[in-house]
Amino acid sequence: MPLFKKPIEQEFFSLHLRAGRPMTELEFYARELTDWETSPERREMIDGDRYYTGDHDILKRQRTAIGPDGKLIVIENLPNNRIVDNQYAKHVDQKANYLLGQPISFSCENDDYAAEVKKVLGMRFMRTLKSAGVECLNAGISWLYPYYNKNGELAFRVFPGYEIMPFWADAAHTELDSALRLYPVEVYYGTEKKIVKKVDLFTLEGVTTYIFENGVLTPDTEKQAYVKVKDSKGNEQPLNWERFPLIPIKYNPKEVPLIRRGRSLQDAINLLQSDFVNNMEEFNMETNILIESGTNELEVLEFTIGNNHYGINVAKIKEIVPYSPVTPVPNAHPSVEGIFMPRDLMITVVDLAKVIKSAPSGDISKDMFIITNFNKLNVAFHVHTVVGIHRVSWADIITPDTTISTADNGIATGIVKINGQLIIILDFERIVSDISPETGLKTSDILKLEGRPRSEAHIVIAEDSPLLIKLISDSLVKSGYDNLTLCHNGQEAWDFISDAKAGKVPLDIDCVITDLEMPLMDGHRLTKLIKSDDKLKNIPVVIFSSLINEQMRAKGESLGADVQLSKPEIGLLVSEIDKLLR
């Protein structure tokens, strides 16, 4: 849309000087309309409307790869999720509700006059004005058009910015000379339906309708007055407004649409979520067989807090969403930011910056929530950026030493180097348990088992968390199982079992309890090694993990695990061991 058009008379005068044949008024409008119809400014207005309704560019995305000739080709068999998380529309609605959500208040000494004004500018007008607010946010400008309805009542209609081409009389865009409205109409020619472009020309003298085709305006109706009233004899009298009958509603003085400022962020949100799901599906396509056969791999989501890089096992993640305001909870833990409700599910938000004692985000609008599910809990972790997903081997993950992580204070379970960057894998179970101890191992379930006869059964435990291995071992001792071998990862457990198999230590192992997530060797790999060995396959294996869900349970069963339990169920763990060792 042109930022400024000279008054029509001035424009014609200048054209007379530059052309051999005078340009008619209609030719002028047709030429200007042709340029405006396909202009970047109008396309941006249309994009704002389309994004508001959920028609985002991500929906047109194709998965491509470099072909044999070096050119990009479309790959049809790759996952191509096109997720639209319409934060843009939410932002538009929030702004419109904030600015135009409250009814107009009137104050007038004449009550009868105030009542009449309220009839015109009442709730119906407020709904119309709010709609105009949404349109002006999408297009930078919208238009209110006053008219009298069939009941003879003053009413208002909203025209979106991409329908109106204004011709301003001044550079400040405060006064109009004329305006064109471009809009499609469905017309039947016999039995065939066709879309016809119609154009309304608004001037102070009235409105004229044209058909616009091939850059030419063809008259469709004679000039009509804006208002028709009946005189005392019942005859209609045409009347026009004293002022131009289009009222501009501007988002800002420059008429810049919100989509110009928010599109890149919205596209990034859609791309991030779509790629996350694509990566998950590709990972399943490519590595499900490997994982189910215990090849000791995982995917790590890399994210940042401040300038530091951290990681979380993708298996813990439900989804990643942009930061949104939360509702604070009174007397909550200092690290609990509050709660929010995506899709009517209440989720607690933990501010990881506070957990690790880092500075808050410099630009919270770009922050993200990583929504997780483990130990039968949904928790969102507030992070600053999400970098991407990496497939790594557990063998490449180093267990932090006691200067970094101990049973009493450590929240790091592993460190891995990816692309030259050290990534610290955090103990999210420990973080949640520190915030809310009742969500951790329910050691109170063990109290009723105290005083039982001691068992000579030898149990090997593989658990990388210093806190959890202590809690599990203490609970087992309380319940009568005090012959324990504690291993801090799957590799350490397998080395011990291999030594027993080789006769270096007695092969008197009655049960193995293993976590899934462990440096060097994970629980699935350990289970596979035990169950695929003829001398060891009869040893019961219990997978005790925060990640037990339907998918993980199926993988554990395929590897031969005897029992699979979620970590809060420490009491059930003891009873299952009792059953296995009868």
C-alpha cells in the first residue's frame, strides 16, 4: 500500500505534463490498483490474516535432500510433521482484549441523549470495534464503515486492511481524498460459478462499483449515495456524509502490521516443534530396532541456561512450547515459577535458572518450556534456548566426579562432548524430588516391612544417581535384603557380573535391579547382555526407572526383563523381588 498519495487533482495535473494523452480518472485508479493488488505491503496484510486463522508457512513445507545432480529433491518417505502452535493468534487476541475488551462508559447531563448514544455505541458496536482491532493488528490498519441497516439503525461494518486502498490527502494519513475497496464475489454464469473481482470507489459524493479484470475497471453500477431517507411524501432522498465515510483504525502511526514483527518467531516455534516430532519419528524409524536390541544409544536434547549448555534425555520429553506467562503459587518452592494450563492440563513450571543459581533470561519472550513426563508426573522446565537433538552413545557419557555431583548435592548425572561443546546432563528426578520430596521414592512404604527376617539373596543394583542408589539400598536393607552389590552404571554392573561368570567372584547373583538411563551402559543394554547369555539368562532382571511407559515397557519385554516398575513404587519393588526369589 502506498504510504502517501497526492490529492487526485494534483496527480492528474502532473500526469498531464508527463504524457501526450491525458489519463482519465478511471485509468489512474486501475493502474494504481493493479500495482497495489500484488504489492509486498498488501501481501503482508494478507499474511497477517492467514497466520491469524492458522494458515502458516509450515503447512507448505516439504522434506528435501540433495539429489544425484546436486539439486534438491522432495523426499516423500521422511516424517514431515507440520505443527502449527498459533502463538501469533493468541498474541493478537490478547492485545485486542486488553485494548478493546471493556465496554465504553458514557457520561452526559441529558439522560435521554446518553441512552440514544449507548444504543449506537453499545455492546454490538464494541464487538465490531474489537473485530476492527484484530484486523488492524493483522494488517496494520483496518476500516470502520458507517451505514444504516434495514431497520433504519446506525451500524458499522469492518473492512480489513487488505481490501482498502486509500488515497490520502496528507502525508500524516489523517484525511482521505478517496479510497478503493477490492473484494471477490462469486457469480454464476449459467451453471458455472466464477470469482469476479469487484471494486468500490468511495468519494465524498458517493460510492461507485466496478468490475476489475485484466487491469481494467468496468462500471458495474451508477454512483450511489451512502444514505437514503424518505421524505414526508414517502419518496427516497439520497444523502451523503459530510465527512469521508471510512474511519481508519491503526495499530501504530506507521501502519506496520504485527505479523512483520512476530512472523519469524512464530515460524521458529512451528519449525522447532515440527522438527522435534520429525526427529523423534526418524529416531524411531532408524533406531527402534537398535534400542530394542540394546545398542546403548539415546537422544539428548541440548538447551541453554545463560551461556551454559545442558541436556535431557528425549525419552523424558512430551513436548516443547514457547514461554507463556504463569500463575504464581503462594508459598511455593523458590524454584517453582508457577503453573500454567496448556490444553486444560495443569502443569507446574520449574525455573531451571534458579535451580542452578544462574542469572535470569535477558529476553523472556524467546524462552521455552520443556514439558516432561517421568515418575508419572508432568513438569515443565523453563529454559532460555533449545539448541537441538543429538544421538549419542551411553559409552560417550562421562560420570561426573564427586567434586561436581554427590549423593547430597549433585544434580548432574553425566557429561558428554558434542561438536566440541561440553553438555551437562541434569538429574531431573533429583531436581523434582528436592522441590517436592513426596514425589520421590516412597520410602514410607518400606516401614511396614521392617523387622522381617534377613534374606541371604544377593542383589546387584545398577543406578547412576548417588541419591537414588542410596535410597534404594537403604530401603532394601530395611526390608531384609542386606546382601547388596552397588554399581553406579550398567557397565560397572556388567563388569561385576562378567567376573562372576568367569569365576573371579562367586556366581551367586539372585537378582539384578537396573535403571535405564546410565552413563557408559544403559539398562536396556545390560538386560540384553544378561538375557542373551546362556549362563546368566535365568537371573531375574528388574527394570526400575522413571521412564516406564507403554513404549519403554514393550522394549523391556522384548529384551527379556522380568519386571518393570516406575521409581516411585519402591514398596512394590520389594514385593516383586519377594515374588521372584520365592
